[in-house]
Amino acid sequence: MIEGFFQITTGLGIMGLVVIWQADSLGEMFMPNPDQKKGLKQHKRSALKSGVILIVLGPLYSVAGPLMGLPLADCVNLSPW
């Protein structure tokens, strides 16, 4: 059950990143003001950082967790293989 929760939240986070990235790219095409474009680029950058953290920390937790003896590490398997 815990593994499914982590897989669902990771999947939703990645899909959210894609939706935000595409919406910001679409918004950049129709924004005439350079300040608004700069704000959207910063938003895209922060969304990308959040996505990278989400993608990196899940497998890192599932690998490093059992080595450190963390209790939930045995329940989490985010690797696709």
C-alpha cells in the first residue's frame, strides 16, 4: 500500500511537471511583455528543479534507505525494473 502511494504521487508529480512546463511554454508565446516572459522562465526553472528532486530522491531513498536501516525503505520501490 505504501509503495503504491509513493508510485502514484511520483507519477502525478512528473505529469504535473509536464503540464506546467507546457503551459508556461504556451504562455511565453503569447506574452508581449519581457518581464512576464522572464517570470515564466523562472517558474519553468523552479518546476524543473522540483521535478529533478522528485525523480532523484525516490530511487536514492530506495537504495540508501535499507543501508541506513530506515523503516519504510523496504516498502518503497520506485525503480521501473
